[in-house]
Amino acid sequence: MQVNLKKANQCVSCVRIAGQDHSIESSDDIERGLALSKLVQQQNVTRQELWKYAEDESDVIRKIAVYALAKPEDEYERSLYWKRLSEESEGGVRGWYAHGLLQNTNESEVSKWIPCSTDSNWAVRWSVSEYLARYAESFPQLEKTHDPDLIQEEASKVLLWLKKSKDFM
């Protein structure tokens, strides 16, 4: 299944949030999410503020914040993305961290990407597959699967390749 991210981003950007009755201070996660989305659309939120929202207790808020961060801006943020990806439990948030890491990745991160090939989250595995596809001449490829029973099987050849490559180093 091929995902057209440009088209997906166009759909997200066509969402219009009307009214002024949504508060980022609300106790309702959806209302807070709408307020944060509006702040993001209007570019009235700083990157530093987005990082604070990325730590929110609400997975709705974290997902919006990480989506809005888009990708790491420097090596410090990159290490923070990897840390958050490993600690985050909510699937949608994890997917956006992986997608952000994919945006400006390099070939040297293979030992971080391949272990994610068994991740239960489809978006994370999709990002691993896309990462490996960027460097097809250097790395084995990961077949994408939606079947939870096949995740380990599909990941086995890339995991074996990583183990063998570490043995030679």
C-alpha cells in the first residue's frame, strides 16, 4: 500500500476550525486539540511550545504537536525524537515521530531503524521500510505487512542482516 503524504497533508490542511470557543486550557482533550490545531494553522505557536505539548498527558495533543514539529531541526532534536519514539506508547504519536525521523535521515542510522522492523505499529514499520528503500543498494529490504502474525517473519531477514553486519565490525 502506497501512501501519498502530499495528498494526506493537503487533506489535513483543508480542515477548518471555526469559532473562538476552543481553548487550549480546556479540560476536554478534543477541544484542546482543536485549539492547538488552530494555533498551528495560524502559525501562532513556537517550536519550543510544540515540544512542551509533545509531553502532554493527552495523546491527542501529543499527536498534533509531533505532527506540527514535522522533523528534527538538529542533532539534539534528532536524538530526542529517537528517545521519544522508544518511550511513547500511543501508536499515532509513535508514527509521527518515526515519520519525522525519516524526513532527514542518513545511511548511518541503520542500527536504529532495523530494530523497529518488528514494531507493532504499522506507521513505524512503514517508516523502516521507506528508510531501507532509500538505501536499497546498501541494505536489505523490509516487506510491509498488516498481518500481525507475519511481522516477525518479514523482519527476520533485515534483523539477521543487522546481526551479521555487527559481527563483522
